[in-house]
Amino acid sequence: MTTPDWLAEGAKHVWRPYCQMKTAPAPLPVVRTHGSRIVLEDGHELVDGIASWWTAVHGYNHPHIAAAVREQLEAMPHVMFGGLAHEPAYRLAARLAAILPGELDHVFFAESGSVSVEIAMKMALQFHINRGETGRTRFLSFRGGYHGDTLATMTVCDPEEGMHSLFSGVMPAQVIADLPLDEASEAALDSLLAERGGEIAAMLTEPLVQGAGGMLFHDPEVLRRLRRLADKHGVLLIFDEIFTGFGRTGELFAMQAAGIEPDIVTLSKALTGGTLPLSAAVASRKVFEAFWSDDAGAALMHGPTYMGNALASAAANASLDLFEAGTWKADVARVSAALKEGLEPCRSAPGVVDVRVLGAIGVVEFSSPVAVGALCQAFAAKGAWIRPMGKVVYLTPAYTTPDADLAILMSAIRDVIGPNGVFGGVEGSGGV
């Protein structure tokens, strides 16, 4: 492939994510997208197997979302949220409150998922401060978890996952525990909270699937155990649904599989259907009421510059329109069935330790980290855009991906890493 001038010149200045740029393969030049496909500079098309890091759940360039953004662009692309209000964000907040379970009614907007987690953490800390509990200054999170790359969110990621180990000691250490997968680990967590609960503001986890930590699945009962323990020990419960929210696991929100709700939930990624940056930390009535006061000092003093961005809010409202139409659930079931059938042959491939599927998430796990760059190139040669991470090769396609394109993804994986795959060395340095 010929390198276009814009890529050659810009490569001298762009700092790329999650790779050692000196040795990583060059990025593929993209000129447009449509449906489930990415179109490269030379005209080749790749079926996107990961929906641009799990965001483009309705497929690319969806006409309903595009029309809503164009209409909003003509009227008002953005206005500051401090002291001003606009319909797209206020309508979106009301709609999110209506579809989230329980009393998750109070929406604080931001731009990125990591920032929404930081806001949730800040809410939890100040919740206790406003109630006179000044000793609760730490968070309890779980091995296998991943919540972002900003300084505070790094402290609640699994310290063994590798990407953030260089920064150990930079920020205050948090409490890291095992998820309560059974009665014994629930008892261990109960004991830990009995010992240290007075210093913990909140527990934080990704419900049902720990995404960037390795696509690790757990049972809904784990979430019920966390809710019971949070209530018992007076700590808040935060669910990070940035990956799992908006249908990815087969429920609109993963928490619904457990029939419980957290005190705060964070949302992003698929919120705008993969079009514009937007995130939210949504608090329960109990949390919000700790800030509702005649005392100005009890307010949450936070306000991202682009919070409640009108363009992004318009995109999110259009995305919710598509979810309300109801076809997403059947689409996720169809994708799930294709993943189960298409990935199962990989179970007998060299180095594979597990194959698992939940909703529109399909995972092939290896015994050691995989060579991300080399595998990306091998998959692209087969017409698929698949970017492994850590020890897993995974698929999280758009729910609207046609059966023919799903077949291309499955074929690419089987041809590259299956029992008779052409790729001889999957071992590498991991990555995301």
C-alpha cells in the first residue's frame, strides 16, 4: 500500500496510542466508513470487528444519527453549560434517567469515559464528606478491572495488568480485591470491608464483563453480592458500564441481568453510537441529595468545558431513538449466535485456553500475551479489522453487521489463529 502524503508528514508529529511507535507497524490510512466497513486509502475495505473500540453499535454513518447531528450543527454546535441550558442535553438526561433502573436519576455530563469515572469517584468522596464522614478517602476495586488511563482511574485498575505499572506510587494506593465469585470470596471481601470499610468511599467494578482487563466474564450473582456488601458496610457502589452499556451484553445495561442498581453508573462509548465524544456519571437520588443544600460548599465543583455538548447530545438522542425502535436486541442475539458458532473451532488451536461469548462479545483467550501489531496485519490481509489486546483476540462488532460480514470476521480469525491457522507466533507484548 502506498503511503499517502498526509500520513507520511503527520506521522512525524502524531503520538499514537497504546504502542511503541519505533517498532509498531504503521497505521492503516482510512478515508471513509459505511455500515460495518472501514474504507482504506487504496480502496480496500475491512469489516470492523470491534466497532471502533466498542462504540459504533449501530454501524458507521447511520443516517438517523447523521441527520440529527447535521440539524444540530446548523442550530447550535455548542454552548457552555455553566449558567446556560439547551434542549438536547436536558432531553438526553431525562431519557437516560427513564431507561436506567431504579433511582439513577441525576446525570452529570462529560466528554470521555475516563473522566466520567473520575467524576463518579469525586462524587463518592464528597458524598461522605458532605455527610460528615471525612475518613472515607479510598476506593475498593477488583483484579481484572480497567477504568481508564487518567491518573485517578489508573489507581483503580488491576495493578498487575501492566499498562500502568510504571506509575505505581505516584497516586495514593487504593484497595484491590478479588471479585466475590463464590461464597468463600464473598466472605473474604466481607472481612476486608469489616476491617477497612471505614476508609472506603466506594466499590467500583465493570458489571458482567471486565473489558480491557481481558474480556473476563462473571455471573450476575457477583453484582448482587457487591450490592449486599456495599449496603452492609455503608460504602457506595459504582458500576462502570462504559463498555457494557447500551446492549453489548444482551441487556440494555449489564446491571439489569442482576436485577440491582448501583449508586452511580458511568456511561460513554456507545452512548452516541460511535460518532462524537460524550460520557456521563449518573447518580442515584440518595447520592444527589447529599449535594442538594443551602450550603454553597456542598456543591460538586466540577465542569468540563464541553460538558453537555449539543452536537454530542443530539447524536446520543438519535442513538436512543434507534434503541427504542427495539431491533437491537434481535440483532445482538443474531451476532451472538454467529460468534458462538464461528469461534468455537478455535478452542483446539495451539495456545488457546478458552473461547467464550456473551451477547455481542466473542473472545479467544491465549495462555500468553499476543503480538498485537502482527496479528492486526494478518487479519487485515483477510479483510477484517480486529485489534487484539493482552492475551485475547476478541470481536465486538456493530449489532447491525450483516451475516456476510460476520462470516468474513469468523473466517479471518479461523484462518489466522484457528487450528490450521497461518499465523505461527501469537506471542507478543500484549497491548490494547
